[in-house]
Amino acid sequence: MAALLFLAFVVILLPLALLLLLFLIVRPKPVNIPIKNRHVFITGGSSGIGLAMARQAAKEGAHVSILARSCQKLEEAKQSILLETGIEVATFAADVTDFEAVQMAVTEAGPIDVLVVNQGVFMPGEFESQSLDELKFMIDVNVMGSIHMIRAALPLMKKRKNGGPASIALVSSQAGQVGIYGYTGYSASKYALRGIAEALQQEVIGDDIHVSLIFPPDTETPGFEEEMRRRPQLTNIIAASSGAMKPNEVARKALNGIKSGSFIIPCNFEGLLLSIATAGLSPQRSVLMAFVEVVTAGLLRFAGLCFQWNWYGNIESWHAQRKSKLPTKL
Ligand SMILES: NC(=O)c1ccc[n+]([C@@H]2O[C@H](COP(=O)([O-])OP(=O)(O)OC[C@H]3O[C@@H](n4cnc5c(N)ncnc54)[C@H](OP(=O)(O)O)[C@@H]3O)[C@@H](O)[C@H]2O)c1
């Protein structure tokens, strides 16, 4: 009898008590962010994940603006969305590294309800073999570009008159959750977005603006094709996963996450586990997800250590193989 009572306590009462406690403490509070009839502004919206998000948002009745550098790619994107949905999106040609150009585009576009900061460049390579210009380029586009976009959009977002919660969503990467061989520069730029998002959320919550961080895995986009041509061999060995996702799938997950105000948005099951394992001190709106994070923390840390064991094993045997192929000195 005592054993039965103890079992009931552990299996039923303890989880219920934890759920109740989490319900009381989880912050920020849950929110729904509609996109229908609202202004969704997507940077890097002329290609890959951004284009898929623009198409999806247009289908859901949003007023969509896209921003990128190439006028030709913007026009092609506009026509492809028009053909598929019958909806015309607004286009803005600007380089996110140029704050004045970004500010002009945002002023012309008008107040934004949902800002998706998605532009990004990814150039894998061993840190020592990458030029400083290349490393700086990734930081400029991925970090400073995102800062420029948010800085330009925020004043008008705060003044928006139509009411309702607004969103700023930053597209990071799984390389912004875990460092992987060959992604030193890229990871630096994507980890930075997490710091921006966590701090910014506290600053804009009072204006009913909700920040999201999207963590796509490998996704079949023009940018990814480019990246695959120059990925170091060891990166391919370590980052070998269940395959790349389609941009439309990532876009659907991302938009659903934004609409539910999720702070962290993983795009597949692997990404969900990674997000739980790296939750740290990030905000969490969902009581259920908070529960899973608390209960699985130790187990996922163990799984993380197993991954590191596997990765370092691969690195060691790769170096050993390379050394064995070097000509021996007589
Ligand atoms: N594909 C993946 O496997 C993957 C995985 C994880 C995370 N991500 C992230 O997801 C985001 C989108 O990636 P994607 O694969 O869809 O990329 P993509 O196909 O290469 O598209 C990149 C978009 O960003 C725009 N862009 C690039 N530099 C810009 C700049 N300086 N100013 C303004 N716009 C700029 C591009 O247009 P222009 O060239 O005309 O400017 C294009 O519209 C990126 O942040 C990337 O880091 C991608």
C-alpha cells in the first residue's frame, strides 16, 4: 500500500504540482499574433526560406513586403507569388548592411506588424583558412544587418495604431545553437542573434512586441546549394543528418511559431530536441514545453555529451587518417 501511494505521488501528484507551479511562473504569458490583414515584412524574401515564408503569409491574407539586394530576384519572386496566389507583394531593394537604405525602405513600407529578419549569408570553412573579409562579411550581413533592420522598424512598430500584438522574428540556424566544425564565423553570427533576441524581448514586451528565434536545419535553398559546394569534409561528416528540409516546410513551422508567439522555433524533431537541450535561461511561454524542458534536462545533457563524444571521435580519426597519408620523412 505504501509503495502504491509513493508511486501515485511520483507519477501523478509530483508532475501535477510541477505543472501548476510552471503555470504560475512561466513568462512571458502566452499570446496569439494574427497575420491576416497585417503587414508582414520579410528580409531576404526573394529566395529560399524567406520567399517560402512570403508566399505562405500572402496565402494567409497578410500584406507582404519583401526586401533583398537584387531587383531582378525581387521581381522574379513577386511574379512567382502573384502567379501562385494572385496576390501582389511589395518589394524593396536594399542592402541590410546599409542602414540609410534600410531606413528608407522601412519608411516607404509603413508600420510593420510582423518583421521577419531572415537575410543571411553562410560561408563554411576552417577558421584559419577563411579571410578576415569573409568573416566580417558574415557578421555584417547576419548581425549588423539584423540590427539595422530592427532599429529602423522598431519606432514605427511601437507607434502602430491598429493594435494587436506584433512580432520580430530572427532567422538563426542550428549552427546558432551548437558550434560545429567549419562554422566558426557563421556560428558567431547566428549565436549573436540569440543574445539580441533574449535582451530585446525584455525591452519590447511593454509595447506588446514579441520576439521569436527560428532555428532551421539544412534546408534546400539556393543559398544551401552554394554552401554545399564549399563545406569542409569534416563538416559533412559531423553535420550529417537525416537530410535537408524543404523551404515550404520550414516556412510553415516558422510562421506557425511566430503566430503562437513562441520565443524559440525549431523546425523538425531533431531541432525540437536541440532546442530543449539548449533552452538555458531563454523565455518560454508554453507550460507544456517548460515541463518537458525541466523533466528532460538531465537526459538531454547526457545525449549532448554522447554527441560530443561522437564528434570528437570523428575529428580524431580524421586527423589520424590524414597523418597516416602524409609522406614519412627518411
Ligand atoms: N538553407 C539552409 O540550409 C539554412 C539553414 C539554417 C539557417 N538558414 C538561414 O536562413 C536564412 C535564409 O537562408 P536561405 O537558405 O533561404 O538563403 P538564400 O536562398 O541564399 O536567400 C538569402 C536571401 O537573403 C538576401 N540577402 C542576402 N544578403 C543580403 C543583404 N546584404 N541585404 C539584403 N538581403 C540580402 C538574398 O537576396 P539578394 O542576394 O538579392 O540580396 C536572398 O533573398 C539565412 O539567415 C540563413 O542563415 C538557412
